[in-house]
Amino acid sequence: EALSRFLAGLGEENRRFFLRRYWYGESIAEIAEACDASSGRIRSSLFRTRAWLRRRLEEEGVFL
């Protein structure tokens, strides 16, 4: 539930990058090509999204 709430609160692009990487297991290069974005942009987005997720899970007491 916490993950679903987190994903619902993400912007469309960040959610797309996150799901393609961690749900579908696509590489950074595959995501960059499919989304017409640089690999650096994908990596930065994923780094920030993981940090947001960690903070959210800590706030909810799921991740300590």
C-alpha cells in the first residue's frame, strides 16, 4: 500500500522511469532510448526517486 501511494504521488515521467527500471527490469539505456531522454537524466531521476521513496517509507515506519 505504501508503495502504491508513493507511486501515485509521483509525476508521470518519474513514475514511468521508476516502473520501467524496477518493475520491468529495463536497463538505463533501454529506458533512455524508449523515452527519448539521456541516460544521465534517467539516472538522476531514479536517484532522486529512490531518496523520496526511502524518506516516505521511513515516515510511515515501514523502513527504519
